Amino acid sequence: MTNFRISALLLALSPFWVSASVSAEELNQVDPVSAIDAKLHNKNSDIEQLSATKVSATEDLQQLKNTNIKLLRESEELKAKRNRSKSVLDKQYSRLLEDPEIDLISFQKSYQDAWAAVKENQSSLLDNQQAMSESEIRLSQIKQKQARLNNELANLKESKVEARVKRIATELRESAVLETSYTTTCSSTMTLGECTSQGKYLTNQKAVQTFKAQLLEQLTENTLAKQNLQDVQLNIHVQDSQTIKSGFSGNNSYFMQIQAQLQAKPEAVAACNLLNVSTRYCLTGSQAAVVKKNDKQWANVTVRSDQYNDSVTINGIKYGSTPIEVALPSGRHQVTVSKDGYESYNRTVTINGSDTIWVKLLPSKES
């Protein structure tokens, strides 16, 4: 018979056992992993909505570009028509010198209509180009927000792994008092003391195995933990044990019932191995620093210039005019700052941490 229960032995335990029990109760009340899951759900919803907005904004921009191409083509045709009307009108003016009776009204109206069409086209083209510029800025802002949300999502996923590791590590640091019985066979050459020692040893081992099975079963992610159990050291120790009942039951069979105090002291990376995640989540200090050295780090980068109404492009994405602040991963990035009438600043910068990029735009040599 094996029981997971509180007994007089547990009352004699040190404060360590009590604090471990309290921590387990607190963990059951508030599960950080569930809280992060809720945030992940909301963040994924935000990203999905933003992706739909990005698709719509991209389609709107493409439609404006198509309209711009159409208006430019119409502009060339209308200018050619205006020039033809002007040429015809010029000829009629020349004839007027020889024949004052020539009526110029219809030719003038044709030229006026051609000019009006060109002006209307120019106005439409200007409005469309303004709409294109606004659409490009909006799309850049969406891409910037999308990058930020993806970064936040990655951080949440990282936090979830850390919370899962912390949760299972807490669940592994469990203690219990078990009642366990076992019947062993003693050889005829063994003394009573030797038979008793053998019985107690084997009964303690059964208690250890029982406690291990129950410990794994109560883990929040027990299915995954059982799959990765091989070579994981849980280090279950019998802290103390008391014999409740013992004696021979015939045919050299020796029965023993004990009450054992057990404690799991898992290896440092046990939680990580059970969850099949990187051991860096379980390591601290210099060990963790070595592992984290290759992790992608993000930094807040500010770009400023000495001009207004300039345009900032980073890695092909437009961010509007300075000053701007963006989150970029460590590494090399292509930064361009431009403005009409000025030489463009175009550099590859290396980001190792939060920084400010100061840009001085020089007047263009052609202006």
C-alpha cells in the first residue's frame, strides 16, 4: 500500500518543507504561463488584423501607382493635342493677315479646351502623387508597427518558455511523505539484521520509484516531460524513514511497511531537458552568458538630421521624416536619409545597442 499523505512525520519537517509547499500552492493559484498565453493570443490577433490592413494598404498604393501611370500617359497625349491645336491656331493667325474675314473662334476654343484638359490632368496628377506619398508613409508606418508587434510576439514567446521552465522547476522541487510496503525473500544464510536491512533498502527504493512516478504525473506538462525523461536526473532522496510494520510471513518472505520522507533535488538543467528547450533557460551567471552571446538582441535606434521634411529609409522601409525611433536587431543595417536639393546620406551602420544616428545633409552640387 502506498499513500501520498500528511502524517506526524511531516509535522516534524524543517521550515524548508513548509516553504516548498506554500510555493506550490501559490503556483496553482496564479499560473504565469496561462497569463502569457492570453497575451500571445491577443498579440497574434493584433498581428493578423495588422496584416489584413497591410494587404489593403498595399493594394491601395498599387492602385494609386497604376492611376499615376495612366495619368502620365494621358499627360503626354494631352500635351501633344494642345501643341497640335496651337499649331493650327498659329496657321489661322497667319492667314488672318491676308484674309481679315477668317473666323478664329472655333480654333481658339479648340486650343482653350486642349489647355483646360492639360491643366485638369496636371491637377489630377498632383492630387494622385500626394495620395501616393501619404499611402507610402502609411504603409511604412504599418510595416514599422508590424515589426514592433513581431518583436513583442518573439519576446512573449521567450517569456513563455522562461515561465514554463520556472513552473516545472518549481513543480519538481517537491517533497512528500509516503507509506510504502514491500515483501522480499531472505535467504536461509542471512541473519535477521541482514534480512531487515535488505527489506528496508528495497522498500525505500520502491518509495523512491513511487514518488518519482507521482511527481511526474502531477507536472503540468507531464506528457512532454515523460517523453524527455531519459537521462534526466531528478535525484530523489529518502530524507528519513520509519518502520511501521515488519516481520516474516512464511517461506522466507519478509514483509516491511515504512513511512518515508522524500525530496526531489533535480539537476540544474532538468526542467529544460524535460521540456526539450535550450539549457540556457536553466543556467545562470557565466554559463548563461556564454549561451546567450549568440542570441539576437534588439536595440532602440534614433535617427536625426539637420533638415526638416526629409525622408528616412532603413533596409528598404520608409519611416517618414526625422526624428524617428525604431527597434532594430543588432547587426548591419542600410540607412538612407534624403531630401530634394541635398546630397543623400547613404550608409551601412552597425548596431550593437541603443544608439542615435546624427545626419548632416549637404546641399546638392547640382543646385
